[in-house]
Amino acid sequence: MSRPTQAFIDRSALTHNLSIVRKYAPHSRVMAVVKADAYGHGLLQTAQALANVDGFALLELDAAINLREAGYQQPILLLEGFFSTQELALFERYRLSAVIHHPEQIAMLLASRHPQLNLFLKINTGMNRLGLRPEKVSEIIGQLQKNHCSKNITLMTHFASADDPSQHDSVIQQLQCFQQVVHTHAHPSSLANSAAIMCYPQSHADWVRPGIMLYGASPFTDRTAADLDLRPVMTLTSKIIAIHELKAGDKVGYHGLFQADCPMRIGIVACGYADGYPRHAPTNTPVLVNNQQSRLLGRISMDMLTVDLTNIQDVQVNSPVILWGKEISVDEVAQRAGTTSYELLCALAPRVEKIAC
Ligand SMILES: *Cc1c(COP(=O)(O)O)cnc(C)c1O
């Protein structure tokens, strides 16, 4: 038997979550964000479940080509655009759309013999990560049009804090900055990530760009995925591979980080940080064993973790374990480990078998 660590990908949850996006933004086209192997869920099986979205967005050129070769006809947007002139031939051949966020990329386009692309001009409205300076946008559009460098131009930006209600003002400032630039141009526009889709209807515009909500996790710290009617797509499972009885005073795992204060029963689970389970998850992080609520004990190892079996019924080697999924949300595990569901989902290791169901 092979190692029992597996991630089940629930395709009906993906389509459900897409329907929630459409409910929030009924007048926008939806560009499903499938970067990082669809946030760890597997690009092609995710795309299949989302086959009727209006577009896909990602950053990896090879993955974008795979998607096109798999037969998807929608726009496929590369969120960091191209990195060299050589890549432009591939953009043209596979009809890939490119984000332009830096004047250097415009120079590459002007120098290229393959310039007829769909372009998304990304404007820096305050996040100060990627984007053109707002006051340069008109000049750049003029330059692109004069040189016949694009088929279509869409204007876009990205919010720094749409997930944080205490930073409402910064979102409004970014929106106003964007509107000041776009109102003088007749181009379509795109602003909203998952958090903005759910909190800022005034940001929906022509294209919304949901990522995390499609995968059934919450971008907010104060609202769960269940509160938002999102269904978790990934269930990370494994099995108990060893059981031990402890006496009071016995220690568990590396550095004896957990010490039993009474007799206990513990189980070793075949899942560790090399599978993508967060090493910083502390004792008491919830785990489901044999469909019963249990908890982590001690330090996560590379390939294993330890759970408390003291009050778990009918448990033996091979009993099933759920690390996250429907009953235990990836958001909760992430919160315990001091990180976000984004990081946990896309850190799922390639050695974990992904099974679409
Ligand atoms: C990743 C990303 C998104 C999706 O963000 P979520 O918070 O996962 O919805 C949208 N737009 C851009 C530019 C991104 O890089």
C-alpha cells in the first residue's frame, strides 16, 4: 500500500463557490485565479470544474500553455506579464493576455515583432507592489495605440487591504485613484479580488478576479468560509500509522515539546511539514480522527505528526485522519499556526496525491 496522505478535491464545491462569486458580482465577467497550481488544488482538474468561467489568471507561462493546450478558449491572463522579449512569441502563439506593470515591458513590446496582444495595464493605486504610475497611464496608452501594440487594453489595479474592515479608507482611496485614471478612457477595467468581491460592490467593474473564495476559504479573519456560504474544496487526509501508550511524565516528539501529565494514548499520523502541514501548528490544533474531534500534540515532524487518542473510540492503525476540510477548516488550522489559508493551500507538497471527487 502506498503512503496514505491524500488531498481530495471536491469539484462540486468549486462550482458552488463560483456560483457565489456570480451572485455577488452578477454583472461582471469572472476571471478565476489559478496561480500556484490553482492554490495547490491542481490546475487542470480545477479548470475542468470551473470550465464555464470567463477567463483564467495565473503567473506561470508553462501552466498557461498547458491550460490553452487542454482546450480552454477563454482569455488566459499572465498576472506578471512577460519577463523577456523571447516570451512574446509564446504569448502570441497561445493567445495569452499579459499584465503590463512596468515601462520596461512596454519597451519590449515596442521592440518586438509579435506585438498584437491583449494587454491589462496595471496601475499602482497605492499598494506599491506592481503597477504603472497613475499619471503615466494616458501617455502609455497613446504610445501603445500609436504603435499598434495591442488588440485590447483593460485597466486594472489590486487592493492592499480589502480583507481588513479597519482599512476601509485605504480601499476607498485606491478606488478613487483608479477612477480618476480610468474615467478619461473607454477601456474595460478590473479591480476586485475575493475580499473586494464580497465587501466592495462598487469595485466589481468588468472583470472580477476571485482566488481564495473559489477554493472555499475566507479572506477575512473575522468571518469564516461557512459564514460566507463558501464550501471547502480540499480535504487533506491521512491515517494513523502507529499507536503508543504514555505514562504521566512521558514526552512526545522532537525536543519533548509535549509532556503527558497523566496516562494517555497517542497516535502517529503520516503527514508532516514536507506534505504541507504547517510546522508552526501548536499543541491543541484541531484534527479529526475516526470522525471524532482530537488535537495535535508536540512538534510537527517532516513526515509525521502526533495526535491525542485518549478519548477517541475504536481507533487503530489505519484509522482515518482529516487534517483540514469540511469539519476542520483550513482557515482555523492556518490561524493556529500563525499564517493564512492561502499559504497552507499553495504549500501542499507535490508528493501528496490529489484526487478529484
Ligand atoms: C492572487 C491575485 C488575486 C486573487 O486574490 P484572492 O485574494 O485569492 O481572491 C487577484 N488579483 C491578483 C492580481 C492576484 O495576484
